[in-house]
Amino acid sequence: MQPSGTQIEVADVAARTAAVIASYTHLEGPLLPILHAVQEEFGFVPTESLPVIAEALNISNAEAHGVVSFYHDYRRAPAGRHVLKLCQAEACQSMGSDRIAAMVKTTFGIGFHETSPDGSVTLEPVYCLGLCACAPAAMLDREVIGRLDAEAVDEIVAEVRR
């Protein structure tokens, strides 16, 4: 089932997925790199890609689906214009990441793994960004941000709403 608002033809998904797969068949155990590349291609992993991947790798559709559903990094729907990842690991929790997450969730009216109604931001939890000494931490579109506080959250909100 295709996420609402997304209009991609099944044949187009299959062809583009096959092209991605061709770049990774030389690897041993290429499933995860292929899934990352498919997500890079489409912005998410379309359900229609999974049978193409499964057939190419000689695995079941259930195995391919299981990997996508197990790992939080794979999206099943397009992300917003910005992706905000909030660290939820122990060091960040001890420094108030729950409070920061609550502020962000309230501000955008979304929870983890959701996209704001205006499409400006997708909120995702992560479990360590390697900034434990600068906790709580986040990543906005691949840029890490440490020592989050209310002021930093306000700056992030202003950035994603531009």
C-alpha cells in the first residue's frame, strides 16, 4: 500500500529499485546497503520495492519486510522537508532529553515517527549520536546539535518552518 499523497507508478518503483540493486550486487550481504540506497532514491522504502529486492537477493518478501520494519532508520512514508532526530540514549535522558522531546512534540503536534501536518519536519528518535558529553543532543538534517535547551528548540523550530 502506497502512503497517501505519494504518486509513484509501480513499474517506475520496480525499475528504479532494480537500478539501485544493480549497484550493490557485488557486495556480500547487500540488503541493508540496498535498503539505504532505495530510501535515498525515493525518500522512503516503498512497499513496492520489497518484492523486487527480495527476488534479486533470493530472500522472501517477509524477510525484506521484516528488516524494514525492525530498523527505525527505514521510513515507510516520505519524510518532511526536514528530519529532526532526538537522542533518547541514557546520557541524553539523564540531561533532560525527555523534556526536550516533549517540547518538540507539543510544538509540532506530532510524536516520534510522524511528520508535521504542514510537512515541514519528521521527528525520529535515535539512540546515540556520539555527543554524550554535550547532552541532550539532536540531529537536524545531518547536522548535529548539542546542549539542547528551550532556546535551541526555538531555533530548530524557526529553521524548519522557514
